[in-house]
Amino acid sequence: MTAPIAIRRLNAADPDFARHLDHLLSWESVSDEAVNQRVLDIIKAVRERGDAAVVEFTQRFDGTQASSMGELILPRERLEQALTRITAEQRRALETAAARVRSYHEKQKQDSWTYTEADGTVLGQQVTPLDRAGLYVPGGKASYPSSVLMNAIPAKVAGVTEVVMVVPTPRGEINEIVLAAACVAGVDRVFTIGGAQAVAALAYGTESVPQVDKIVGPGNIYVATAKRHVFGQVGIDMIAGPSEILVVCDGQTDPDWIAMDLFSQAEHDEDAQAILVSPDAAFLDKVAASIDKLLPTLEREAIIRTSLQNRGALILVADQAQACQVANRIAPEHLELSVADPQAWLPQIRHAGAIFMGRYTAEALGDYCAGPNHVLPTSGTARFSSPLGVYDFQKRSSIIFCSADGASELGKTASVLARGESLTAHARSAEFRIKGE
């Protein structure tokens, strides 16, 4: 018989609750010195030797037989072929999800704008898409076609001219549904490379891999470390930590549903975090029983067990207000409000990557096909950052067009401020345009 899970129990009324919660939430995405140095060496080699270095690292780390970059490029026709190789059911699911993701993100598009002041001065903002975006996709068996849709579609909706995807194919293992997702999402070019070498190739360009403006998409510690190092040369989406779910429940949802919702994130990896908050102590006991009952039925039982024992928790709170306080302190990637009237709770929620409203809205729906992006801030960064979206693939330029009268009036203000900063050339540049000066 499988042993019960020793999942942590916390009570928000305890005087040392804050300390215990901080300990539970602590997670450091720190590369050790060996990983860091290896990544720096790889980046340096790719910058210096381009394609040759990328091919060598791909042979070494992915066990491929490719002897040139030409063998690591998949043409658009190969993506279209993948669409015919997956099942009809998989194709329908991909196309349905893509349509929903596209429809949602279309509403995020920002347009350029201007306004004209009384003296004829025009001020505004010009919004333009990035020229080229790079999409990193994990390869092999642990492949995520949903990530392809979530990263590529917002870029295409934003108007990015070219989306370049890199996906490792360890030992030549190609995942057809990932390539099919790339086809559906409108990816323009695919290179079967991965790791820090792929990130470096996208950031600096090689003879074959075009230099991009921004790199998005998840990866392992080498990929995350490389993204950190190339940031500034290119933009990046974020350095993502382990997946997280916080479920807030009033005690009236089926405890089996809640247990499975917790599992849905815990199964990602041993560092994933699943937490339940409720004002109903008896309900916490019911969910604990459901966890013990349902866990042995899952293929990824060992991963879930480790995740729940090391980083999971069942937290008792006094009421709705305290539940919201705890939720805002955690600032989770995914927040399920499994309550009777989630709309009434919403004004009290300040920090969350995505908010799943009501008993029927499983977080898993957001991962695949609800429409909003599943690339979300983790590790408490929802306090200051947002889901990936169209706006991440657009940039804004300020527009300033001064009429003669406008330049004259603004010049007087600029002159005073510039001279206050002892920047005489600034002042005189503005003063030349003041009428009568």
C-alpha cells in the first residue's frame, strides 16, 4: 500500500506563519559556477566560430550525426508535412487552440497615436513590431506544442516579420506535433539546435542562423543561464522558475477536483509548487484524503509526490480577507479562485500571473486552449510583471513635432531647466528657436 503524502500544513493564525511561508516559497534559480562557466565558453565559441561551433556542440550534446548546419535546418515544407503526420484529432486540437490564442491576443494589439496641441505641436507614440523573434522550444520526448502556440502566435499577431524557432532533436528524435504546432502558429524557420549554443546563435547570429531582436521560450538551466548572459544584446521574455499553482477554495468544490488541480502543476517537476488555501479545516482534510487516493493512479506519481512533500502546502486561513492576503503575498503564477462568487474576490487580488475564476475553470484549460497566454511570471514576480503578450513583441517610439510657436514656448522652459543643470549647449539649442531671441 502506498504511504500517505506528508504534505505541509500551515495555519495563517500562527505567530510564525510568515516565516514558514517565506521558507516554503524560497527558491533560487542560481547556476553553479561550473554551469555558468560552461555557458560563457559556449557563447564565446559561437560568437567566434559561428556555424562550426553550433554543429560541434549539437553533435556533442544532442548526439546527432549532422556534419553541417544545412542538416540542422527544417524548411517550411517539413512543418507542413508534420501536419499530415499527426492524427486528425491532434490537428483539430492544435487548430482550435491556435484560433483561440490568436483571437485573444488580437485584442492586445496597440496602435500608434498622436494628439495636436493648440499651437500645432504634435505629440504621440509610434508602435512598431520587432523585426525578428527567436523561439526556444525544449526538444525530445519532453516537448510542448502548447508552448510553440503561446510564444509564436503573439509575435505573429504583433506583426513580427520573421519568427525563428530552435528545437533540439536529441539522437535525431523529432517530435511531429511540435513541428505541426510551428506550422499552425506561422513559424518561418526552424533549426534543430538547442542549449546555450542555440541561444548564442540567436543572439549574435551565425552564417546560417539570423540574429534576432528577442528570445522567448522555456529551457533548462543552461538555456536560462545563456538567456541571462545575452540579455542586453537581445531582449528576453523572463527567467522562469518552477511552475506554481495556488488554489483558494471555500470548501464547496469537489475535493477530488482540487487534488487533481494541485497535481496538474506538481507533475511538471520536483521543484514545482502546489498550494491550497481554505478557511475550512475539514475541507483541507478531505483534499488530503483525495491526494492519497488519487496519486497512485498517475503516471508521474513519483514527481508529484516529491513536489508536494518538498514544496506543497495546505494552508488554513480565517476568512476571505486573509485568503486574499496570503494569495497576494505568494503572488502565484496560477491562481484558482474555486469559490461561489469569484467576481467578488477579484478586486482584492493584486498579484497573480493568471486568475482562474470559479469551480469549473481548471488551470489546465489555460495551459492549452482558453486563449490567454500560459507564459506567466513565477517566483513572486507577478508583483511587477505580466503574462507574455503581443506587447512583448512591439516597441514604442515617442513622436515629437513642434510647430514654430510650440518650439518657442517649450524653448523657454527647456532653457531654464538646462541652465539649471549647467548644460549650456542644451539651453542655447532650445533658445535659438525662441521667437525674438
